[in-house]
Amino acid sequence: MALAKVFSAAVVGLEATPVEVEVDISAGLPSFTIVGLPDKAIEESKERVRSAIKNSGAQFPTKRITVNLAPADIKKEGPAYDLAIALGILVAAELIPPVDKDIVFVGELSLNGNLRHINGILPIASSLQKKFKEIILPAINAPEASLVKNIIIRPAENLKDLIFYFKKEKSISSYTKKFNIQQPEKSELDFAYIKGQEQAKRALEIAATGNHNVFFFGPPGAGKTLLARTLPTIMPEMTNDETLEVTKIYSVAGLLPTDLPVINFRPFRAPHHTTSNVALVGGGTYPRPGEITLAHRGVLFMDEFAEFPRSVLESLRQPLEDGIITVSRAQGSLQFPAKFILIAAQNPCPCGYLGDTQKNCICTPSQINRYQKRVSGPLLDSNATRPNAWHWGRIA
């Protein structure tokens, strides 16, 4: 059999689409070519696949090998295609029998044939559960994939085990332990621990109840950051659908904790004021979620709000109004969810002590005026009559 076809998956945004991995082995000088808009990581997979096959006890074909990743109009990235490419070569070389077309293969190969963790398993499993009956993946990814109920999960430790499995010389059991979404552990911070600051605490209570945004003014050391960090502790617990939605985002971003394959608590993100526009809203050559998407269903805290570049602040206007962010590139547009509570905090003036009762402000009126105008009126006014209206709080 000189031609073989197996299936893998490409993550596009927060969803996944099937990718056909076609392998042709023909006579000619030994070569190994991958086509179908692969990125550098996939080009490098040729060496990983070659070594993994050899170190798994199989003979790598010394012929002309062409691998096509279809559809060709989708840019392929990352090492998740290693396993599908290796198995496609083994099938085309008749080293293992043809594999079922209802199986999707994802996983990175190490040089010794072991399977490594990959990002985006949850969106792959959830998006393809209606098109495929089974997914074969690295064993370390199995708990995350088990959040999806309607697909068989078969974890593998290495390529050698899979070779024996398809030769029917070894069995690999499916992963039957379903991960149950548990209640989040109690946070070390608690809103009840904060004494005083009644006006600011009242603003946070209103924000948590009505999903409103908050703008804190106050001098350095007044407790703006501590107040912001306690907001998730008084927000409603996430529903199962919200938990899966947030976990999918963190899976694509590669930020899932290794010991807990689910995000069951309200996210809290606090980007530095030097954060770039792309880092905040998402993007890149292969668009990835930004800070506002990582804060989805949770809290985005922007300290020193006036110190952020004007372009970064203005990029918040669409997600604050629509709850989504659209990232446009030459290849097309992607939408990421961005429903978050924004807590903005800043000093009232450059020195920070305007209106302070214990320390005098040393700023001139013109300096104060310029500083307070760094945040545009439209950014604040665009939300004045909407459910996520700003609530203002001065912290003494």
C-alpha cells in the first residue's frame, strides 16, 4: 500500500477542524516532504517522526515520502500532527494494517517515540465528537479530553505501543474515568477580610451583582489591588457550561494546570501597563487569545490605567460593548469571547496624592489635567447607559 490516509485536527481560534494526513510512498531517491501550509514546527517534525519510528523498532522507508495536510487553505502549526504523520507512514509502508477512518490522531512525538502533551485537546475533542467515534492521544492529555462525553478516548504512552496495538499484538484500554467538575477550592483572599473602604466595597458588590465595571481612584497603598483581587470571591460560581468555555480558552493558550485539567474558578488577569495591544486583545500570526479573553467570565484588573498606551485602552471599546473581540488577519477573521468585569485603577494625579489628607500633592493643575485626560471620554461614555456601566469609587 503506497498511499495511506489518517486524520488529525487543526485548532482554529477556539474550535477545531479535521485535517486529512495523506502519505504517499513512491520509488526514487530517499526524501521526506510535507506540503499543505505547514509551519516551521511541522517541518521539524520530519526529524522527530523519523527518529521515533526507528526507535520504536520499525524500519523507516528509504523511499520518496510525500505527506499532504489537507485542506491546504488552513495554516497548520504546532507539533500535534507528529503522531498522525508517523502512523500514516507506517500504514503506507505496510508496516501496520490500515487504520479506521473514524479515529483522529493527535500528539507530539519525542525522539524515542514517547508521546508528549499538546495544547488544545479540549476544543479538538469537543469539536470532533460528532464526526469521529474515537481519539487517540497522549496519555497525559486524557483527563482533559474526558470532559467531553461523546467520544472514545484512547490514551497512549508511546508510538511502539500503538504499533503493537494496530498489529493486534497488544491492547490499549480506552480512558473510562470521566473527570467531574468540582467546586473550586476556597481562595486565600476573601472579600470579608477587608475592613473599611465601605464605598469601594459597595462598588464591588454592585459590580458582582450586575456585571458592571469599576473605576477606582486612590493614592498609592490605599488597597486598590487587594480590593480588585477579592472580587472573584463574591461573584457567582461558574456553571458547567461556563467552566467548559473558560477551560477551552486556557487549553488553547497552554495555561491549564498540570494537576487540574479544568478551570472551575473565576479567572483574574492583571496585565502590566506596558502590555502591547496584541497581548491584551489577542492576535499574532496564528491568532491566540489575549488577556481580555483569558479574563472571560472573570475579572480583568488594569492597574495604573492611565499609564497604558492610548491605543491599548481604545481597543477595549468593542469587547466592553459586545462581549467579543474580532481579530482580523489576511487569512480571515476570528472571534474570541471577552465577557469580563473590568476593574480599572489609577492615581488621581502623577504623584498620586491629590486629595490625600496625610500627604500634599506636588502636581501642577496642568499636570493633573493632562494626566486625567489620558483616558478618553468615549471609552467611559460608551458604557454609561449599558448593563456594564462604570461604577466609580474613590479610595481614601
